[in-house]
Amino acid sequence: MYLLHLQTNLIQINAFFFKIWLITRKRVFHIFEILFWPAIGLISVGLLTRFLDLEPNMVSFILIGVIALSIVQIGQLDISYIILYSVWNKSLKQELAAPITIFHLITGAWMMGVIHSLVVFCLLSLFSFYAFGFRFLDQGLVPLALFYSGLALTSAVVGIIVCALAFRFGGRAHVGATSIVSIMILLSGIYYPVRVLPQPLKALSACIPLTYFLEYFRSLVGFPASIENPLAAGYSLVAIYLILATGAMLYAIHYSKKSGILLKMSE
Amino acid sequence: MIQPAIEIHGIHKIYPATGGNPATHALKGIDLTVDHGMIFCILGPNGAGKTTLISILSGLLYPDAGTGYVGGFDLLRDRRRIRWIVNLASGQANFTDNFTVEETLTYFGMLYGLPKADRKKKADELMGFFELGSHRRIPFNQLSTGLKQRLALAKSLINDPKILFLDEPTVGLDPRVSLLIRSRLQEWHQKRGTTIILTTHQMDEAEQLSDRIAFLRDGQCVRIGGAEELKRSIQFHERITIRGRGLERAPELIGRIPGVSDIRGDRNQVMCRVDSRQKCLNSILEAVLPSGAIIEHIDITRPTLGDVFVALANQSDTDQRVLF
């Protein structure tokens, strides 16, 4: 009985993995978002470091930030799109009439997001080595895995928040994704260390998990972190945000069914 | 005692105010009981609350007050369990635009936890049942309206639901496709005994398919019964039209017969309402024939469900007007 229950849940999770896989396969634009823009970002910033004739460790500092941003951006896309596509196609009520939970939805979409971001991570890492001489693997596989996992969880938080916004505000919620990522660019130390931020913004950056994951990995290439254990801080924060984001999404779904927004979005 | 398939009491739904629009009290205390295996039709004018009611029963909308059971599960506490045993199809349904027919059914099969082999078998069975087989690789956005609706119905049966909600399943379809869909639904219902809750504006569809009908108006249930029962509950009158020659005196002669009213006529035709065809028709013929009139044709128009619809939709709470 338990195995049957487990099988059913795995199939339901796989449904959302299948959906995103089909969307990826059928929409060229989606592949653009996953591959093209991150590559352009890396190349342009990498060339900027060359123009500015930066020291190798400074190049490492910046490339770590650029690639981390791409991982978070790509990872959240698949979770966001699992709901946004349904909103844009007005098919949300058909799917929510089925006995699925947000656990199935987020897990299935996030699995595809992890695969996409891992592929892009590998490609960008290879490119950063051949083009700009920086090797991620030099820091060791375990630190790299810890860093990547933190980024993947951060992307899950962003994706879930966008889904919650979609239930509340409909198709315009994808603006939320852009906004959240933009805030991270400004505050998390993507291109510069957070110590250069004005004090009020430094306080905000301390609330963002990505800040600590970046400090952790950069500490391995010669840039000391601002706190003793940035990895623990990053994972603690991301766990809290995962719970809060999931709660926000559950509330948004409840509100959409209470107010009738769900039906309106499907007309 | 076997619990009904659906039993609800005092269901209220108020849509909150949005923008400049005031709050809307869409359902005002609906009580309903639907037995297992029944086809139950919900009729009513636009804005009566039909879609709201179906959405609540299928778990897509939460009521603001009331209690109920769907398939034996509590409407408020067992929502996910209800979703396992129900499914729905609405008119002009939407799916992911570039998924093919087969991919759509596969996807929904997965949402209902069907293992791969069962999913494939079910999808093939439903594509055959609704004549979608030759379109299995066509994306949704390239299907005609009729095919889209057949896909929506196929999807609604993917989990062999105990209770099926159909919200205007034939809206916008041509008569041939509507007839196909109706016959398939009847066939499915006869084979599986699925309880079906149906809303429609097609009166012949309601009359053909349903065992019982509920009429909603302004968020309230004003009548429940079988089609014939509903027709009798409104004081409907049959209309008799006699065509022929020499009928000039017919109105005067017929006017003396009890149970005959609203008489209109000329030398070639006379029309009247009768309380009872059985009682009045013989009396009318006995009155008219001796006057020398020649009767060529007699029409007896029985009230239709559409007449019931119009009557109930227009009726005020205290108005029990006789129609015709």
C-alpha cells in the first residue's frame, strides 16, 4: 500500500517534470532564456575584465558572481513557468482540479530546473576556463557541490515566490521574477563585495542567502568572508525562506480559490 | 441507507468586491441532493450561479457558508480526496497550447497518478471513444472547436471519475458534434454508472440526458424535478390550432367550453389554450363540426423545457402566472 502511494506521488511529481520538459523541447525561446542570455552575460562581463586588465583573482571574483546569477535565474525559470504557462494558456483550473499538491508541482519543476542549471553551469564553467582562465573545479568537488546546492535552493525560493505572485496577480507575475533577480544583482555582491554598499543596503544584503553562498565560494579563492561560517548562514536563511515562500504560495492558492481568481484566470 | 453522490446544504458564495464592482452574492443557500448514477442537470439564466455551484462541488472554489458531501467526502475538509474521484469538462476549455492531443492526455493521466501502461491504455481508449485517434499528434492550438471539446471530455474521463461535472459541454458546437458528444456521454454513463452533473443552455440536451433538473435563478434553487414534473409545476397550457375552412363562428362556439381560453381566429384558422387536451379537444370538435366548418389540420403544441426555462427565469418570487 505504501509503495503504491509512493508510486502515485512519484508519477504526479513526474507530471510537472514532463510538462517542463515538453515546454523546453517545443519552445525555442525557452532554450534562448536558458543558454543564450547567460552566455552573453558571461562573455560580456569576462571581456570587460580583460579590458580593465584586472588581476586574475579579481576576474575570479566577478565570474563567480556572474555564473551564480545565471544558475539562480535559470533554476527559478522552470518553477515560475510551471504556473505561468498555465496562466497564459488559461488552463490552470484544469490542472488544479486534479489531486496534486504544491509539493508535486514544485518538486517536479525544480528537478528540471536543477538539470537545466547544471547543464548551463557546466557549459559556463568550461567557457570561463577556456576564455578567462578560471576553473571552478580547482576549489574541489565538495565545496563546488555545496555552493551549487545553495544556488539551486535559492532559485527554488525565487521560483516559488513568483508562483505565489502568479496566483495573486496572474500572468504579470513574471515581472516579479525579474525584479527579485535584479534586487539580488544589486544587493548580493554579484559584481562587487557587499562591503561597498551603503549601510542600509548592507543590512538588506545580510538577509539574502545568495550573499553568503557567494562569500563562501569566494573565500576559497582568496576573498575572506565577512562572517565565520557563511555556508551555515546561507543554508539557514534559504531554509527559512523556503518555508515562508511555500506558505505564501499555499495562501495564494487558498485565496485564489476563495475569491474566484482561479476561475477568472481560466476564462 | 446509501449516501447520495452529492448532498449539500445552505451553500453560500459571495465574490468579494473588486475595482469598482460591488461584492456579488452568487449563491444564496443552495440545498441539493444527487443520487449515485444520476444525470443531474442544472439550468438557469446567465449569472444564476450554475458555474459557481459546479466549481464549488469540484473543489475549484471554496464556499463561504454551508456544508456538504461529494462522493461521501466532506466538501470542506476532504477537498483533495474529492479531487481523486471527480473530474470536469467545461465549454471552451483550454490546455497547454502546443501540447498534442496525446501529450495532453498523457500529462493529465500523470496528474491523476496513472502508471505508464494504464495511462497509455486509457489515452488510447479515450482517443478512440471520442474519435480523436487521427488527431493524436496535432497540437491543441491547431484543433477545431469541436475537437478541442472532445479532448476536454476525454481528459475529464481519464481517471474514471465517480462524479463528472460538465459545464456547458456542447456550447458553440455544431449539431453533428453536439449529437456525437451527447451519445458518447450517454454510452459512458450507461456502461460505468458515472454520476453526471451537467449545466447547459441546450434544452433538448437537458431533456434528453437528464434524470432530474434543478433550476437556479439569482443564486437560489427555485425548482427541482424531472422534465415532465417541471412542465407540470408551471401552469402550462397546451395550445390547439385548427386550420380549415368556414371557421368564422368557431371562436364564439369554442368560447362556451370550460377550460378553453385565449381564443383567436379567422375563417381559416382558430387558436386557443386548453387546460387539458384530453378534456377539451372532443368538446371543441363537437362544437365546431356541426357549424359546417371543414377541418383540414389540427396542431397540438405541448410545452417544452425551454418554455419552463423562460417562465422560471422571468417569474418573480410570488408570481405564478399562467403562460401562453
